[in-house]
Amino acid sequence: MTVQKIALTGIKSSGSPHIGNYLGAIKPALELTKDHEARYFIADYHAITTVKDKKLLEEQIYDMAATWLAAGLNPDEVIFYRQSDIPEVFELSWILACMTPKGLLNRAHSYKDSIEKNKEKGKDLDDGVHCGLYYYPVLMAADILAFNTNVVPVGQDQKQHLEITRDIAHAFNQVYGEILTVPEALIDDSVKTVPGIDGRKMSKSYNNVIPLYGPQKDLQKSISRIVTDSKGVNEPKDPDSCNLFALYTYFAAPEAVSAKREQYKSGGMGYGDMKNELFELIDAFVAEGRDKYASLMANREQIDWILEEGAEKARQIAGPLLQKVRHAIGIQ
Ligand code: TRP
């Protein structure tokens, strides 16, 4: 029997996932579960560094969980849990904090950005900066190191956090022996530029997203608003600079994509028709997930139950690891 590598990733709850999240994060992470032992969790205690609204946080946690389950995460194959249900992670995070050079955290991007913004505005450097933001990378290291993780599928924006995690693991191992597995980031660049409806990278902060499992009419509305040039029906068009075409390539079969490319070049097809076609394509693709999502959101106990089962399995891994760490540092 070949031993599979362990893949782990944290899902930060922040607003309803969109098509860009699906293509860039959810789909590749689910693909990885085919030949990895996967441990995926909702990073709810990371979310409180920014979300300070009880109702919103609760909603976002269910939203994330339902989305991943609807997208095909199979809880019998993937250990799927809430970070907050694993006390071992938080105990480990303190131990790791005591191995983390302060300078390492001073250089972490999100903390540094906050400080720099204050500087630009002439404010006190620490204004509005809480210790949770500063400590964020340590908690993330604990998330990862508590589970003997080999690979961490993440976006480019998390690369530095993974480097910090590796540094912390090395620092610990140097003092106490080879106890922690040093993980690697797995960054899939191939889909990083899923365009939003205005052509910029699809992102909530640009307000240009196409919803994943939202109501059908929202999907239709956002697709109808995708920006194109103003070429008429009969004019030849450039597929490679067209947002509609770019999105089409993610959902259509390769033969359909080549045929569409020719159609663009020869003219005779208007953007209105292309929008309809893209809508039909994405709508058919998300239909099953959308139903599953709606049914899970209407049965939240079912989500709780799945996540609790996952937490039990997760603690069976994190518990012995923490025991080993405690023992190594001299705490029984
Ligand atoms: N920081 C990650 C993000 O913002 C979420 C996260 C928390 C995470 N803990 C993790 C990702 C552990 C990978 C591994 O997306």
C-alpha cells in the first residue's frame, strides 16, 4: 500500500463563495483529495480577526461549509471540521508562539500593511491593530503543524504564511528534535486570473463577482453585466481579449472551446448570444450544487453533525501530536 501525502487547508469564512473561489480554490482542493489524505477546515477563529458581528460570522461559517459540501467534498473521505472545535490547535499555537522570533511576525504582510497604512495617514502606528492580527500566522502554523501536514493548497496570497509556518517548524525541531513535519505550499497558478464581470481578477473587493450557488436570477444578472467591447454581430472578434470567452473556457469542453474560438474570429455571433450561452453553461454546471447548497442551508443541524464528526476524527490526530510536543518540551 502506498502511503498518501497529507493535504490540509483552511477555509476562511468571508462572504458567499463565487465562481473565482470555486475555480481557484475549491475545485483544485477537491481534486487533491483523490490521491491525498485530506483535512479541510473552516478557519472560524481566523475569521474573527476581521468579522466582529456574531450573526454574520455564524452565517458565513454555515455558508462555507455548505458550499464545500455542495461542491462535492465527501466527509467520509475528507476530514472536514471547524477550527474552533479543535482545542489542541490553540494549545499548540501558544507553544509555537514561544518559538517564533518576533521579527518574523513584524514582517508578515497583513500586519505590515496595517502599520504602513497608519504611517501614511499620520496615525499612531498601532492604531486599530490588535494582537490577533499579529498572531494570525502563528495560529495558522498550529493549524497546519497539528496534523502532520505535507502539502497545503493555498492561493499566492498565503505563500508568506506558509514560509512562516516552515520557519516555525524548523525552529521547534532544532531545539526539540524532529517532531514537526515541515509542510510545503501548493500554489496552483493556472487559474489565478479568472476574470470578474469588469475584466479585473474576480474578487469580492472589486465587487465584480459571479455568484456560485446564489439564486439563478443573480447568476443571470451578473453574466448579463459582463463587460465586452462594442463590436457588432457580424464583425470578427478577438477571443483572447474577451471576458466572456475566458469564462467560457473554464466550463466548456475543449472541442466546444476551439469551435467557439473560430466563431469569434469569423464573426456572425453577437455578445448577447454569447452571454446567453455562457449563462446556460454555468447554470447547468452549478444546478446540482445549488440545490444541495440550499438543502444544507435549510438543514443546519446536518452541517453541524458533519463538522462535529469531522472534529472527532481531527482530534484523534491532533491529540497524540500535541502529547508528543508537550512531552518533548517538558510538560507532562
Ligand atoms: N489564512 C488563510 C486564508 O486567509 C486561511 C487559513 C487559516 C489557512 N489556517 C490555514 C490556510 C491553514 C491553509 C492552512 O485564506
